[in-house]
Amino acid sequence: MGKKYNVCLDIGGTKILGVIFDEERNIVYRLKKKTKEAGDDAGNVEKMIISVAEEMIKEADLKKGQINAIAAGAPGVIDQAEGIVLFSPNLPWRDYDIKTPIEKKFGVPFYIGNDVNVGVLGEYKYGAAKGYSNVVGFFVGTGMGGGLILDGRLFTGNKFKGAEYGHMILDPEGPLCGCGQRGCLEAFSSKKGMSSYILQQVSRGRQSMLADRIENGVFKSKFLKKALKTGDAVTMEAVDRACHYLAVATGNMINTISPDIVVYGGGVMEAVGDLFMDKILAEVDRYCMPSIRSTVDLKKAALGDDSVIYGALAMIEDNN
């Protein structure tokens, strides 16, 4: 039979991260590509996934027959059972069957799920939440994603639309969110939320070194780290505000779910997670019942940028 390999992808609005795992879960090949050139054509994104998978298989010196399965996490509302992307905010997909063409092309099973759900699954199977049954995941990136494991199973709600608690409303009079509502957690605590606060302060005549780094309404996480290192006051305010609302949201989720663990992942946590964790931990007890709080661990994600990649592997292992 010979060794079999799994191809796992993290499809973002700006990049595709790809990894090939061997049977022992060792990473044998890794590739990162920009998705910007996908444009408005859903077929282009599909071609891109195929080309990334093909390139990795070729560069890793494997034959198609050695591939066991392919899996991916992508942004949006995704029917995980059917492999249909119902809606994706940053990619040109509506009710788009991506499973069929990819399975046809490679002749192996293809699985796809919402990227944050898949990322939380990765942390649950192989990362910070391993060994816990009930997991609340906050993924702090360009937006704010949520993922939920209940009784050891990924909870996706009706029609796979559940766990969107990045849009939990924390102040109905608060800043406008991309979803159209005001005062969502995402509007305060995501990179978009922090960026809009910084730009608002700069428009009032204040200075921030991050202001010049904001492109298309958002900064790169590495610049956030630099600005904080230099003691940029406006950036620190944006972070304090982000962590305050994350603590409030965490308290709400602790009271609602009574999870075993809350895990914080995503690009921001990867860059400045220790600072965020300190600030969240300093405040969270104010916003939940002590008797429930006492049985919850709060941790930073352990897999970093690879949470979604490992979640894709978990989908393959759960299904095969």
C-alpha cells in the first residue's frame, strides 16, 4: 500500500496556507500563497486551491495515488456535510459546491468547514484545548470568529450558522460593525475594530505610528507588536478597549456555556497574545459568576498560525 498523505489548507481572504501531513502527523511540506488574484470569480478560487494542492504534491515528490484526503478551512457560512459554501464575506462564493470539482480532480475525499470552527477543532484535537470536552474559542484577526465544542463535538447550530459570537452585541450604541449592526464584539476587539479606533483618534489630531500602517481598514499584526513596543499611546488605548470587550464577551460565554476552557487564537493572539491574555485575565472575573468562573481555564491557542491546518487534519481523521 505504501504511505498515505493528507493535504490540509487554510483559505483566507488574502492567502492560502497549505501543508502536507504524513501518517504520523509530521509536516512534510508547507506552502503559502496570496489569494488576492482570485478576483470576483469563484472558479478562480477553486482553481487556486487545485493549483496549490497540485504544486505541493509535486514539490513534495508525491503521486496523486499517495494522497488520502484533502481538507480546508475557509471564511464564511459553510455546509460542512455537503461541502457547499453558502456565503463567504471575503471570497466570491454564494451557494457554491466546492466539494464536487475538487473530489473529481483528485479522486479523494474533500472536506471543508468554517475556518474558525476548524481552528477551534484543531486546538481541541491537538492543541491548547486537548482533553477538554466543552470549549469556547475566540479567534482575533481581521474580524472576530467564534467556535464552539460542546460535549466533545463541534457545535455548528442550525444550517451551520452557529457560534457567531463575534457579533454578540455589547453596546447597541457602539461603533458600526461590518455586519451592519452596532457595538458587536468584532467592532471593538478585531483588527478592524482597533484600526477604526486609531483612525478616529488620529482624525482628532492625535498621533499614532500605526495610522500609516492601516490599509483597507486594517493593519498587519506585526505592526501592532512594533507600535506597542514603542509605547504608542493611541495603540495601547485601542488594545485596552479590545481586551475590555473581550473580557466582557468571555464573561457572557462563561455564564452561558460553563465551558471547561476558553481558547484565544488568530493573528492578533499569535503576535501579542501574552499581553492580551494578561489584560483579559485581569478583568474577566468582573463579568461572570464566581462559581462558574472557578471551573474554567483561559488559555492562548497553542498551534499559532497552524490551528486551521490541524483542524483540517482533524476533519479528515474524524471522517476517514
